[in-house]
Amino acid sequence: MRLQNRIAIITGGANGIGRATATRFAAEGARVAIWDLAEEAGRAGAAEIAGARFQAVNVTDPASVESAVEEIVQAWGRIDILVNNAGILRDAQLVSYKDGELRGRMSIEDYDAVLGVNLRGVFLCTRAVAPVMMRQSYGRILSTSSVVGLYGNFGQTNYVAAKAGVIGMTRVWARELGRYNITANAVAPGFIATDMTRSMPEKILEMMVARVPARRIGQPEDVANAFLFLASEEAGYINGAVISVDGGMVTGT
């Protein structure tokens, strides 16, 4: 029960890594608030987790975030852990050029959408929760980055920019908030079995697995376990770190 009586918010908690993290935290004694716009999945997840509650929160909207934080504080009195996990993909090449012709470009709309959820959302949620943690002199701010935020990836200018930005903000917050007994750390998942990867063609999946020294796709629970450690007292002196959970994928490239 490493999170006994802790209060945790998990954005993007309706599915995948977020849901696995909510389940793991609750099993370790935490009360969990699941934030998501997928209401059906979010409410179903909250119903299955003892003591959990669902809130329909748009992490790109300051009013939505601030209101949800106030609701949690009023209901549970404090916020100990924030897991910034909400994210989207809108992949495209920066510029597609073939046979001397311009075939396409990443749209401004797709760039802004990904930066909005994956970077602005992390900023807004952390900005809203940090004052609560500062008043209580305790907090854990955890964010989902990605190995592509460390090393780049073809066709993901927007996603890589956001995930690299998450790492940068994490290191700033480690410096700014550490004096208040608040740590800020990031987890960088590799190839994880989520709804997105399960929809990929079999040959692509096999190719991706072949790049991983562990020779398997990671599970959402693998990432949830990393978040659990960083949220626990055992990780109290880890601050500003980025932990890759990728089965050695980067080593194998």
C-alpha cells in the first residue's frame, strides 16, 4: 500500500496507460480522479476502481482544468499526485516531396492540436495543481513523455516537439518546486500495447517488436509500474529525471 490515502489525478485515464495507472495506484491505496473526454470509458473505468471518480476535463481549457482541481480539493481536501498522461497523435511528414513535386505538408491544424493536448495540457494541469501541492508542502508531478521526445521519429514533428517539451518543462519544475517538497519526473515509454498499436498491420507490429531487445511489446502496466515507483516515498530523492520504459528499444536501434 505504497500510496495509502494519497490523492491522485490521472489525465487521459480512461484507456491505455492512464487506465492501467489509475488501477495500479488504487490497488496501492490511492484515491484516483480520472480525467478524460472519453466519458463512457472514463465512467466505466471509475466504476471498476474502488474510490475512483471520473471528471470530464478538457486539458487544453484553463477553465475546465481549474474547475476540476477545485472540485477535487473540495471533495478530498488535497492533491498529492498528478499524472499528466493525456495525449493524441496526428502524424504526417513535415513536407512530402516526390518526383520533383510537393505532395503534402503537416497541417497547422494537426500541429496545433497535438501541441495543445500534449504540451499545453501538461502546462495547464501542472499550473493548476502546483499551488495546492505548495500549500501542503508535498507533491509528485509525473508526466508521460516518449522515447521519440529523446531521439526523434520520422513523421512526428508535432508529437516529438510536444514530448521533448514535456521533458524540458519537467526539468524546470524540478528546479522551481523542489523547495516545496514537490518532485517532477517524466516517463518515456517506447512501443506499448494500446488501442493505437493494436490497430497496426501485423507485419508492422512484427517489425517493431524486432527492434526491441526484450522481444515483446510493452504493456500499459509496465509504464504504470514506473509511475507507481516515482509516486512513492522510495523515489523521494528522484527529481527532474526521465525514465525510459522501452524494453531497450533505443539501445536496439
